[in-house]
Amino acid sequence: MTLYPVHRRTALFLGLLCAVALNGCHHSSKVSQYPAASAPTIAESPDNNRTEPPVRHREAAPSTPAQPAEPEGKPISTEVGLASWYGPPYHNHPGADGSIFDQNAITVAHRTLPMGTIVRVTNIATGESIIAKVTDRGPFVQGRTLDLSLAAAKAIGVYRAGVAKVKIEAFAKPDADPAGRWCVQIGAFITPDDAIQTKNDLLRRFAPAKVIEFQGPTGYWVRINPTLADRLTATRIADSIHIPDADPYLVRLN
């Protein structure tokens, strides 16, 4: 083994130490000045030893709007006509039966069926049907027979089409008044002046009947409430009115 003098070994040791130091300085110049991202850690707590899985909060599944129970017996009337739907402008506003209209409930509007009547409405094109309650009056558009709530329209495939041919089966309502109370509704007028003029003309013709003018979502309407509110009287009044572009409709009040 080669022996070096002490001073040479000291010099060699110092040389090696400098080389290591230089190499260390050279490496440090390549390290990013930004701190490295730390790995996620789990906070220690007394519950870390639980064996049951953590509770997950799930969003509630959208519920299907409730429908009245399937009516018993045979329908007392059946008609086929065009159905449309109504929603946002009427949502959360009182319907003709006094209840607050909910566009997300299964309800319908009809001009003549008693309030509270249960109907089965079937989309003739798709065969889909619903059971619904009559809670409002309408539609007051030429050629249409029924107005569906937004939810009812979606349930039988009328929502996207807007209008569809339907079959309406009405079932007996035990507490309904068979005779009914009827009025005649005329409109809709674009301006209130036209409605007021029509009201004044009808007041002179049909005194002492009560004639009113009011604003609805589709325009301005005039309504005649006969002193005798039976259907025959209302029909005679409607048949005697001839106003261009303002067809009279019979509307049941109960």
C-alpha cells in the first residue's frame, strides 16, 4: 500500500471536500425556486378508525306530479278536441275554482265541465293518458277544447308539440250541481277601449244582466252574467251576439 505523507493526505482530503462542495452548488442551481406541491394528507381525528363508509349526500330524485285516483264507473261524457297547455303567466295565480294554479301539478282547464270534475285525457297520437281535475276555465282560443297544465302536457307528450288531439272522458262528480250556473264570455279584445265599448253596447241590449269588462293574460274580455244563469238562457244570449273576431263562449261558473 502506498503511504502518503500527512500533509499530502491533508491536501488530498481538502481537494475532495472542495469537489463535493462544487458539485453540490452546481446541482442546486437547477432546482426550481417554487415549492413542490405537497401530497394530500388525511387529518387525524378520533373518527379515523371508523370502519363504516362515509355518508354521501344524494340529491333527491325528481318526483312525479301526483294525479287523482283512477275514477270508478263509466264516463258520463266523452269528447275529442284539440288540447294546448298553459303555465308561466298563470303560475301561482288563482284559478277559476279559487285554488292557486300550480303549473307543476296535474290539472286542466275546460270551459263547461263543473269545477272539480275528474277527467281522463288521452293523447290520441301516442296513447298516453293522465287523470286530472278541472280547476280552471279555458281555453278561449278558437278551435281548442282543453288547456293542460305544464306538468300534464309533459306527461302525455303535448308539451313540445304545443297542441295535440286528445280524448276527454269526464266522470260524475257527486257534489256537482247538474244544472250549473252559466255566463257568456266575449273576446279577447286587443285594447281596453274596444272591450269597454262592447260592454256598454251589451249593457243596453241585455239589461238587467250584469256585464263586466276585465283584463286577462290574452287580452281584454267582456262577460255577461244573465239574471237567470241556466244554460238555455246563456245559449240564447251567445247565439244572438255577432261581433267580428270576438266569438262568444259559454262558460260554466261552478
